[in-house]
Amino acid sequence: MADASDTVEVTREAIVAGLRSVGLSAGDGAMVHSSLKSFGRVRPSDAGPGGAAGAAMTVIEALMEVITPAGTLLLPSFNHGKVYGPDGAGWFDPAETPTTNGIIPETFRRLDGVRRSIHPTHAFAAWGAKAAEYTQGHHRTLTCGADSPLGRLWRDGGYGLLLGVGYGANTFHHVVETTTGAPCLGRRTVALPMRLGRRIVEGRTWSWRDGGCPITDATRYADVIAARGLQRETTIGACRAILFRLQDAWEVIAELLRDGLGDLPPCARCPVRPRVTERTVESDWDEKRGCLKPDSPAWGY
């Protein structure tokens, strides 16, 4: 027997209505994590190529219609280091490197008018009024710091929108970790090549932790956000949509990292530290001044 989610076609109009009902409106800024499959059968956009990419375009068009050009859409455009693996190109190219975040972000980042930040592992793609502002200078700041694209959206009062995915996909908890000084993430301590036109330059990213965070990686904070009434939910087709203010999430996650949760220790007492690999280098980040050191290679591009 066919699943009901496969037999009901989800239209752009239905997605627009759902996004508005969950609280998204014109002029808003939102970081969107998504699963196309979660909607069920989405009617492909007339502007798309058909198939999954056409269906992804329908979701993107709905988001753009609701946000309007006065707002800003931010989507993950990460490769999570895949390009540096055995089958990778060996460098990140902002114009060509595909995302590993699914068909909606991959379709989005290819569109005219979408800007992509320069970062070897965690580039963001943005569209709308503040797309240029949010994506510029990412190569000269912390991966998910206050001046990263997502950090800037947070400081502007933006939202997080989860479409068919849970808080495990919520990149924003890494902004909280970074801005509260979590000792398990290295600050610009991994050097990786990037291709910018005909140039190969040195990019920097974080050293990932050598172990999991029981509060953020395990999304223990999600139940707290829900219990405090800090999220709104609706269903679009078969997709569960969750909208929350980034500032609300910051306050909850920062509290749990500071104080711990149940038998989980606070961040300051956790023994997990950044992993060390053959790509680990001395940080080019001045911790006291909160900026790049004068000799950082990132000043050259």
C-alpha cells in the first residue's frame, strides 16, 4: 500500500500557506535546514528542471515568496571536508563545490542572485536584502562565530526554520558553542586549500572535537526549547515545520552549556578537546582582540 505522503501532491501555494502559518513573514531573516523527502510528493516548479531539483525549486520559491526580497534566506552550503577526502577535488571552490546538505541547498546555491561565503568546509549560501552583508568576510572570521553568516543573522534577530529535520541539523548550536568559548572546538586551527579563480589559497576552519557533546550533538536542548514554548510548529504536506528565534535558542543552549543538564556536566568541566590531525596548525586567531592575527594568510584574499 502506498504511503499517504506519496499520494498527495504538495504545491507551492500549500508550502507558502504553511510557512506563513508557522510564523514566517515578509522581511524576516531565517536559517533553513530541510529535507525534500519529508514533504511527500512536491509538484515541480515550472522554473525548475523537473524531478527532485524541480521539486526543490518549488520549496525555494515558496520561501522566497514568503520572506520577500526585503528578508534574507540563509541555507547551509557545507561540504564537511568531503572535498579533502580520497575522492575529493582536494580544494574548496565556492563556484563549483557541491553541498552535502541535500537537494534544496544544492539547488539554492546555484541560483542567480544567491551569494556563497568563502570557507573551506562550512560555506553558507544567502539570498535577499542582507545576502552580501552576511556572506562577506567569512574567510576572515570563525567558522560559526558572531561574525559568521549565521552569527550575523542571529545578531539581527533572525529565525531558525527546520523543514522535516530535527534539531540535530541545527547548525546554530555551534554558534552558541563558539560565542560562549567552548574549549572543544579549535579556532581556525585546520589549514585547507581553496581555489579562487586561478589561485589556490590557504583557508582555515575549526578543529572538530575529539568526542561528542552530550548537550548539543545529542540535541538535549530541544526538549527544553519545546517545554518553554519557544518554538512554533505546523505540518506542510507530510513535513513537520519548526520555527524558533535564534536568540531564544542561544539563551537555552548557553544556559545548559554553562550549568549542565541533569547528570551532564557543564561545558567548563567536560574533558573533550579539539582533535589533532595532519592538517592541524597553529591558530591565526587573536583570542584577546577577537580578530585575525596580522600574519594570517586570509589577509591576502
